[in-house]
Amino acid sequence: MGLKDLTPKELLDIKDRDEKEQRKQQDKKIFENVKVLIEACYIAQRHGAYTLEEARHIMDAIDILTLKDTSYSVK
């Protein structure tokens, strides 16, 4: 059974399932990056300043959260 054998509804169901999986993966990435940002706040509280390595890790998390091509874009 190939794609050509599927009905339009079956094709839409597959597309919907794929979109849900992509959203789930995107949500997981964002959750992980929010955890990094929270940890960054704890670091700041403990040390009062960021090392360059800590700042880069935090900036990477911010970059992912503010990507323009996601629905989670922060303005």
C-alpha cells in the first residue's frame, strides 16, 4: 500500500499526526531551554555574575526561544 492508495482523509490524518509530532518535539526543546534559563537565574543568584561560558549557554537558549520561524517567537 503506497501513498497513492490512501484516501484524502487518510493523507490529512498522516499530515496532522506529523504536525503534532513536530509540535511535540518543538515543545520539548522549548521546555529544555526554559529549564536552562531558570538554572541561569539560580547561577546569577549564587554568583552575582556570569562566566563567558555560562552567558553563551544562556544566549543559546534565548536564541532558540526567539527564533522567528516558530510560533513561539518572542517579540
